[in-house]
Amino acid sequence: MTHLTENQPTGTPTWIDLGIPDLDRAMTFYHAVFGWEFDVGSADLGHYTMCLLDGRSVAAIMPNPDPDATDFWWNVYLATADCDATAERVTRAGGTVLNPPSDVLDQGRMAIATDPTGAQFGLWQGAKHFGCAVVNEPNSLLRNDLVTPDAALARPFYAAVFDFTLDGNDDLPGIDFTFLRRPDGYEIGGIMGDPAAKRSRWDTLFEVADADAAVARVTAAGGTAGTPFDMVYGRMAQVTDPFGTEFSVGSRPVA
């Protein structure tokens, strides 16, 4: 269990949000799956709605500003102590800054970028809002991994921007997976090379107490799910919400 109270070191996934076409339906679905409660934002803020677990922020959802959008995904924001400097590093390393650094009221400073493979991510320099207040416990964010058909292009980019070290994974023989570690050695996620991937995207994995039970809740609430499977890190499943947003759920290995 991890309750956070301050900004995380640069490069750490620190926040996630999702733009969807129907806020009420999304709240019904994610409450059913994760038990989240919601603090609906004002119209002035685009109804940016905080998702709460035991009163602590774990994510946000909002109506998608593009009425014609058909592709939805959980956005991951990587922490930075200096949003402007990190945005400059993104450009120098071959990425693209889509939305340049700007202040989000008194909450923090944000930019949106893509890496050279086309995967989108955010930068977040926290002020009043530092990011997720709960991680690494059931019904909260567990990890984010980049899935891409061009891992060889992605790896040097993230190392250059965030000073990550790139380590192989002996736990997954025959799979192109690289751990991303901060300079202090902390693992923040990884890069999964998948030649069959249709696009590059950061995947979001939520921890659950029971992957099979979570899959049952997903389908009962109007989503779809693959069959849960066991791996060295626990039991996992790929699921999709009613809008087509893909994400993963996973429970830890039984001791």
C-alpha cells in the first residue's frame, strides 16, 4: 500500500486521466469495477472529475473535448521538477511537444508530448496537485509500460529525456522487454517491444485483489475482457471499458 503526499522524482508516472464521450456512464462503469467515488469538476474546468479511493485521488475522467473522437486511452503523466526543461529535452531527443508547457491554474505545470514512435505522454510539474495520492494497492494504479512495435527507437529517447537506465528482463525469456529505472535505481515501468502492435501507446495497469472477479465486474458493467492469465508477476487480464478504452488489471501472485 502506498499513500503519496508530495511530488515524485522526475520520470515517475505520477498521474493518469481519461477523456470519454459520456461522463455519467464512465462514472457508473469505473465505480462498478474499482469502487471509485467521484468529485465532478465545474463546467469552467470541462467537468474534469477526480476519481477517489477512500477519499484520495487515484485518477481523473472528463468528457472528451472532441465530439468526433473514436479512440480513447488512459493518458499517463510523467513527473518532472522542471516542465520547461524536460520539454526541451523531449525535442532534443527526437520527440515532439504537442502542447507546450503551461500552468493549470494553481495545480501545476503541464505539457503533452509524443516520443519518436508516436506514443503520447504528459509531463507534470506538480504544485497544489502532485498526482496520484494512492498507488500500488487494489483499485489504484500499479504501473505503466510502453507497448511499441519499435522498441529500438523508444529506448534511447526515454534514456536521454529522463536519464533512465535500460535493463533487460530475465523473467520473460524470448520477450523484448526493457526495464526503465530512474537514476536512483527505482523501476518506473518498462518498454515492451511488440512487432504486432498496431500503434505505440503507454498501457495502464490497475492493481486488483482478484483478477477473475475484476473481469466479471468489467463485463457486468458493460465492458469486455480477455481471459485472465498467470505470469511470473501475478494474474492479469486485458479489459476494455464501454467506450473502447483498453487497459489491464492484475492481482499479485499468491504467496
